[in-house]
Amino acid sequence: MVELLRFNSGLLPKNHQRIKKYLVVWCSTGQMEMEIDGVHFEVEANSLTTITSGQFHKFKDISNAQGVVLQFTLDFFCKDDADIELIFQNGLFCHFDRNEVITLDDPNTVENHLKTIEKELKEKPYQYQQSVHSRIKLLLVEINRSKILHGGEVWKPTALFLKFLELARADFEHDLPLKYYADKLMTTERKLNELSKQHAGKTARQIIHGLIISEAKRLFFYENLSVKETAHLLGFNDPFYFSNFFKRHSGLSPQAFVKQLKF
């Protein structure tokens, strides 16, 4: 549900991994290097980056840094709609492959929150999970404040739109129609399209297509799957149709994209 690991604990994986947890990677001193969905990041002292559930990531070099990785599940943090809106506000945990390094204006406050979370998880006093949940909320507020102070764009999507994104990311295999998501969320297709255009400037179906393309790129990059295997995992019965779909939405054929990865 929730875990905090220090860089020097020896518990961080050395190879690429993807897990169904949300990660806050905080560098308190020095500099560390990461790879997230094929993109290289350098995180310096008093800075952090966030990783969304399902993203491939690797801790490439943490030998010259000190810090922690806080990871938690969506179920642990999101107790109500306000929590859902907070965790995704301002693109903090991205759905559209826009990871970034965030410099904190008040690193001492962040450090204190993380130390308290670590202590609570270790000692497990009465109602420690409620305490940890509250500290994570305060931590996310502090991160959002720093983003805005450094010129970050205010993006406040509604909980319903965010639930739609989470549902869409959860099951690519069955090529589900928009009506499925609307029924599941007890709303209408029209409402999902309105929210999608309001928050992302796209139709709901275009958003689903974008998420599929992002997942396809991950599978090509990290799993080394064939076009046929990738098409099957993403709900396409016809590999040829999938190839055309991929090229139409990414500008490259799957073969050209894979070839590009080798250079």
C-alpha cells in the first residue's frame, strides 16, 4: 500500500521495472540519474520527480546522492474525490508522458514530511496509516506550490475525468467502447467528451488512443515485442490495422519506431 525506501538501503531495483504504485523520488543531497519511459532525467539536491503507476523506470545512478523513494497505491491515497483531484492536479502524476524534475522552494518542509512518514511506517503507532495519508497530502500540496511558483501551469481536472483516465489505462486489451466507461462511471458519453475537451482539448476517444500509443511505445521499448504481440495485448485483432493506427497517431510505423530506438 505505502512504502518508503532510502537510496542507500540496497532495496531499489537495479533493472527497469513497472509497478502499480505512484512514486515520489526525492533527492536531498548530490545528484541522481533516472530513466522513465525511455527518457533520461537528472535529479539534483532539493529536487524530485514523480512516476505514474505503470510507467517503466530505472534508477541508473544513485551512488552520488542521498534521498528517498515514497511509493503508494491509488487505493491507499485516494479515499475520496478530493484526493483524486489532488494527486493529479497540475499534472503532478502525469497520464500524458510529461514527467519533469521539480525544484522545491521549501526543501526542509518536504524533508520533515518524509522523515515523519518513515518514522510512522517503521514504528506503526495507533492510526499510523491515517497519519501517513495526511502527510502525503501535505507533501503533494508543497510540491504543487513549488510547481506554480516556478511558472507551472495550473491544471485542475475534475475527479470524474481522472477516473475515466484511470479506467482507460487499466484495460487496453478489450478495445472497450466509450459507452462502457460512461456506464461504469454512471455518466454519459457526452459528458466524458465535454470533460475531455475541457481538460485536454481532445475527444474522449482521442485520449484513449493517445494512451494506447503511449503503452505501445513502452512495450516496443522495454519488452521488445513484435508488432503482432503488441497488437494483441492492446486489443487489435489485425496487426496490419494496428500498424496503420500506430502510424496515424504517432507519425511513424511500428517498424520505423523500433528502428529509431536502436540508434
